[in-house]
Amino acid sequence: MSLAALRAVLILHALGVLMQATLAGRFLSGEDASVKIHEVTGWVIAGICLIQIVLAVVVKEIPLWFVVASVVIFLGEGLQVGTGYGRFLNVHIPLSILITAAVIWQILWVVRQRTTA
């Protein structure tokens, strides 16, 4: 596996997270249909994060802190799904901001890494 594969997965991860914000905004503006897409996308993002964790473990250039951060993000996304179903918006909304920031930060770090192949 390569650093390029991890970059691609991180980009998908970030696009999914940003799509969630858009879907939430559409729902809050009165479009009820976006809730189902928001739900499905939440599960897809968690799956993408699992792939990210596997790649982070396999790619030699990735340090342990990055793997740990990916696991923490995955756990946060699990909490995010639970708080979404429970309608705990006081946790759900701030947690979404933290997840988005963490994924963007990971992308910035990975993009700056040079491929040693």
C-alpha cells in the first residue's frame, strides 16, 4: 500500500464529512429528505475511516500518532452516529466540528509527506 492510497482515502473522508455539514444545513432549512442521506453518509464515513486506519497501519511512512488519531476519529464518528440517532445536538454539532477539523488536519499532514518509493 502507498501513501497515495491513504491520501485518496483521506480526501474521500473529508468530502464525506463536508457533505454531512451541507446535508445538516439543508435539513435545518426545512428539507426533510436530506436526513436519510445524512444518516447513510454517516455510516459510509465510518467505513471510510476504518479503511483509513488499515492504510495508516500498513503504510510504512505513517507514524503511530497518526494511527492513534485515526482511531480516535473513528470512535468520535461512532459517538457522532449515536448522538445523531439520540438527537443530542448539544454533542452532535460540536463533535462534527472537531471531526471535520481533525480530518482536514490529517489531510494537510499527509499531503506534505514525500513518497519514499
